[in-house]
Amino acid sequence: MISSCDLLKNKVCLVTGASRGIGYAVAKRFAACGAAVYANGRREESLKELLSLNGNCSGSVIPLYFDVTDSAAAKKAMMQIKKEQGKLDVLVNNAGIMKDALIGMISKEDMHQVFEVNVFAVMDMLQLAVKLMSRQNSGSIINLASIVGTNGNRGQMVYSASKGAVISLTKTAAKELASRHIRVNAVAPGVIDTDMFRSIGEEKMKEKINLIGMNRAGTPEEVADTCIYLASDLSVYVTGQVIGVDGCEVI
């Protein structure tokens, strides 16, 4: 497990949904590995813990407060990065929501909300990032997908469809952007020990863990370490891939 390194030294990174869970772990790990991390959150108080890292790691954390579904705000944030850094090396599209319901109980409102955040905002952020990355003829875009996007899961038709879309757009963008040396990959976590996972209750947590070959939930830091690989120069010839971080989960 990576704690501190120089793998991302001098890289400028943007991580969406960085206030908690996987996004928080990614931003923290990136800063520990020397990156200037623009951390996105919707509310100002949500990034206080991340900002306390400044001065205690080799990189830095710069807050960006905006809703990823607000195209104008996202564009303004990207312009800020351009003005302050002149480049963007890495975009991590982590912000996402989950709305679970069985077939027949799914509302149009939930469909629209999930796709607005999990798919449309990802495409929006990707297009904005590409404008900056194309100028430098390099970049890495990492999209957070999910094991349910590849395997499906009962009661998660909308969420799995949104993450399946993330996988498809990742593969397409990788083909389109390869000539510009912009890599696009996806990370597909399985069961990860976050507040969201713990909220399902002890009994359901045990049921989920019983389906995992390694017999435990993963940690946000383990997902973040995979993101470090994809963000760094260790993966310069890796694009269009979906990397599972699931401990051999069977769903």
C-alpha cells in the first residue's frame, strides 16, 4: 500500500467528489505522492479535512466548490486550473450517486438524477479536461465505474446502467484520444468499506462479504492506489481499460 512517494510529483490533478469515501482517499493519496490536487466538493465545509493535509505532505490540496452537474460552474473551475497551473495532467471522475429500486418501482426522477451525475457530468468534465490536455498533448482521465456496471446486480438497474455507460464512454474516448496521448481508463470497485456500504446494516454487509473471494470489503485506499498507477507514468501505454478492484467478488 502506497503512503508517500514521488510518482505524481509536478502533476496537476482534479478529483471530483473528493469530500468523502473513494474520492477523499484518491485526493489524499495523490497529494501524498506529490501532486497539486484540485479537490471538488459541493459544500465549502466538506473539504476541511482534506485541506488540513497542506503542509503535511509533498503535494498540495486546492479546493474547488461546484456541482458537477452545473456545466457553467464546471467550466469556470477548469478555467481556474488553466489560469493557476497552465495545464491539467489528471482528471478523476469520481462524483456519483446511487438510487436503488427494483424493476417496476423505478421513478423517472431517479433515472434522470442518476444519469445526470454519473454519466452526463462525466462526459461534460471529460470534454472540458480534453481541451486543456490537448494543448500539452498528454493526460490521464480516470473514470470511476463499478462491478455492477460489468456484471449487473438485482435492484440496481439504474445504477448499473449508468456505470455500464461510464465503461462504454471510457472505451470510446480512449480510442478517440489516443492519437493525442490522452489516456482514458476506468476503475471498477466492488464492495468498498465506505459510509455508504456500512449504512446497509450488519446483516446485509455480511451477505455481501460472503460473495467476495478475499472474504473482506476493500478499502478506499486500495482503490486510490490503482488510481495512482493510472495517473502516473507507470501506465503510459495503458488506455481503454477497465480495472476491477473487487477482491474476486461474485455477483
